Amino acid sequence: AVNSTDASEILFEHQVFNEMLEHASHMSSVLEKITLFYSQRRLEQTKIVT
């Protein structure tokens, strides 16, 4: 049988993982929009700025 503490920890880990996936998806969407904005306006840097 699964200990209730272990079950709570597993549930917590699943919730954290699901939230991380959701945030990663949103971050990817924002990055795509920024990339599109820069490419449409030809603002890409061809060399590294330091």
C-alpha cells in the first residue's frame, strides 16, 4: 500500500511538473512572438553584442 505522505508527495510532484510544462509552453509562445516581431522588422543581430 502507498503511504499517504508518499501519495501527497507524488501528487505535489505531478502538480509542479504540470505547472512547469504549462509555463514552458507559455514561454515558448512568447519567444515565438518576439522572434516573429524581430524578423518582420529585420532587427536580428548578425553578430554578438558584448
